[in-house]
Amino acid sequence: MRHFHRRVRWFDLAAQIYRIVGDRPFTHAELAAAGTDIPAGTLVDLKHRGALAHLPDTTGPISSGIVKHRRVPGDKNGAKYWILTPEAVRVIRKELGEIDDDED
């Protein structure tokens, strides 16, 4: 990911999310329950920067050209699952010293 590293403002938020959920899918409610003060709009900003994505819904039939996002079952507001992109996880792990540069 170009221009995504420790000195970028959004990196700290993505790293905070990584420390809480790792690379598994999560909801904004989970982040709030963990005590973070990350607004839902910030997740959208991270999505536009390529650090987050919505988890695609693979449970039903897929229409050609239409991407459905996986929603939390039973949630009346239709909350969606988020996931850190593999590229973001790699950069975060590298910056946090969890992997070496050679493991790219």
C-alpha cells in the first residue's frame, strides 16, 4: 500500500484496530465494546484509503456485477462486517516489528 506507514495519521487507527481484532472480521460495535473511540465514519475513511474493506456476502446467490456485503444477522440497522485488507495487515505487522522485511 502506497503512502501507508507509521507516520501517516490513519496508520495509528488501523494499528489500533489490528491490535483488537487481528485479521478477523469485525463490526463497529465490537470496537466500541473494546473501549475505542473510533467513529463509524473513520472506518469509511480507512476503507477509501485501502486499509479496510467490507466482507463480501458469500452465503446467497451472487448476481453478476453486484457485490453484496455481509451483514450482522438480526441487526435491525443492517450493520456490516469489516475486515483489514491483507495489504494493510502486512504493513501494520511490518511496522510493529512482527515480521521482517524479508517476509514480504
